Amino acid sequence: MSSSELIVAEALGLDFVFDRRVIERNIFKGMVAQADFDKHIAALPDLTASTVIVSVPIVRVSTRRNAALKAAAAAITRFEDQLYGDDDLEDEDDADD
């Protein structure tokens, strides 16, 4: 991609060309030159002063609670199997034929 094409892409808001998730692929494909990418990165403003540190607590589900949830899910599955039977859905499909 030439410099003029990059200017047009940026003017149209097509910054996805420099998106960090695809930039390596775009450079490999020749869509972007490494020098153009380096210029783009150098032109970005330094926003470190406006950052906010966010702390997110990690909640660990206890093994006992996890086991209880699995047992409840298994009980529901067994109940549904008893209530509806395993082959009821197949019988309904056969009735339509």
C-alpha cells in the first residue's frame, strides 16, 4: 500500500489496516510497509498520563459449590429424561413423515 493509499484509508477512518490484531498479516501481504507502520505508531499520542488502573477481584468458585452445581445439573438432566423420555423427540419427528 502506497503512502497516498494510506492517507486515503486514514481519511476514511480505515485504521483497521494498522489494527494490532492484523498488522503482521497486512505487512506480510504487502498491504502495509513496515516503515509506514512505524510512522503510524510514532504519530500516536502518548496517553499514559490519562490511564486508570482497574482492579478486578478474582472470584474462585469453591470445589464444593462446583460439585453441587454439577450434581444439580445432572439431576435436572435425569429428571428431564424421565419426564420426556429419551426417544420422545424422535417419535414427534416420525409423526410428521
